[in-house]
Amino acid sequence: MAKRPAFFIRQGKVISEMYSFEWYSGFAVSQKQKSIKSLHNAIIKADVNAKPLEISTKSQETIGIKLSAFNLKINNNTLENVFQSAKVFENGGPYLDLLDMPPKEAKRDERLHKSGSLKAFRYQNEDFPLIPQTVFYDFIYITAIKKSFTTDEINAILSYNYFTDIEFNPTKSINTQARSAAILKLIVDEYGYLPSFSKEDFIQYHKEHISY
């Protein structure tokens, strides 16, 4: 058995709950998809009205694959590359050359682990704080969707009400594309469209609407 979170909206906030499910070990995509199905069945068992969407390269839904940080792009760079290249550390960074690497290599670059404490994120000459947690990741994620997704694609996302990321383990990391997708749904449900947020406005929105 394993436990993973699902992200959804309740009373105007994005929240998460942990679900226990059967884990299928192995690196094959088919094994990951068995685990995803098991997780989704656990969610549906808890809420018969649940319509979960896996957001990762292992998703069985085309929109879920496209929403992966390894596929989603901002200005021709994947979200993963933009995120890693924006990190400012105590002893280095941002390392802009990470924009030109394959996303998995960028994520594993040794400088990200040997440059001291993370201090901020720098994107388009603006520094984003570390608190609220995940605010920078969520900001660039929403920005990427606004720039590259059609109205029909956004509507396809809105047809789901639970979002999962089978690779995300909250004991090991804090950012996940599943939370970001739930934030997208909350914003569009509230506004009726996907607005452009300034850094300051998005930080304030995040403080008011995201629960950890």
C-alpha cells in the first residue's frame, strides 16, 4: 500500500487529502498507470462524484500528459527548465544555462544541490519569495497555461474535480503540477476566465486560497 495526495477545491480553497491505495512497483509506464488507477479508485470510493485527472507523463489522458511540467512550455522552454533555472542560492544562481538542457538533466544538475540554501526565484528580472510555499511554481504554471492552451483545452481541465501526480511524494518535495492544476480550476471557476496576474496579485491570491 502507498499514500498519495489528491488536490481539489472546497469552500473556495485548494486543499488536499491523502489516499491509501495499492502500489504497483516497477518503472514501466504500465505499472505507473496501474498505480494511478488504484489511486483514482480510492478517491472515487471516498467521493462518488469525484472525477480525477492524473497530471504527469504517465497519465492516460492526453490533457494530463500535456499538463506535465516536462511538456508544458513558457517561451519555448519547458516549465521544469524555467523552474530550475530560476533558483537563486546562497552561493550561486540563477543558472540560466539550465534552460538549454533536457528537463530531467536540469532537475538533477549538481549545482542545485551544492550552492547553499535556496533564497528566492528570479524570473523576468523579478524575485519571487519562498513563502508562500509553491507560489513561484504555481505562478509560472498558470502563466504557461494562459500562454499556450486554447479555451477548449482549459475547459477540458475544468471538467475534472480532483487532480493527482503519481510521482509526487509530499514527504520529499512541495511543488506539484496537481496542485497547480487545482489552482487553475479555482481561478477560472471564480473569474469565469483565466486572468493575467501580476506577481503581487498572485502572491496575495495564493495566500488567501491555498491550504497546505
